[in-house]
Amino acid sequence: MLEQEYLELVNQLKESFDKKEKEVENIKENYFALFKSLISVYGVIRIIDDANEEDKPVLIEIIREYLSSIISPIINLSLNSNE
């Protein structure tokens, strides 16, 4: 194998590795964002548990909208990746 061919292969491998590293970093960022959102939802559910009966419908609507804003992009991403 010529030295030039070897260098080209090494560069291709490095580019591939860098691309995968960026993908992993993106997945980690998305995971932590989702984790923080779920912890927030858990906190609101705890508040709903302690709220009086007249406040519960409003709080439930707030949490429903918040969850929809989190889940809709995930569902759309899943549907688009299956195409």
C-alpha cells in the first residue's frame, strides 16, 4: 500500500469518527433536555397532588400542553426517520 493511500484511508476514518462523535454528542444533549423536561413534569404532577380541587383542571391543562410540546417533536422525528 502506498503512503498516499494509507493517508487517505486514515483521513476517511478520522472523518467518520468525527461524524459519529458529533452524533453521540447530539444524542446526549437531547437526552439531557428530555430528562430535564420529565423532571419538570414530575414536579408539576406533585404540585397537582397537593392542589385543591378547583385548581387541578387548570394545572392538568398546563401539564398537558407542556407534555405535548415535548412529545410532538419526538413523534415527528420518529415518523420522519421511518420514511
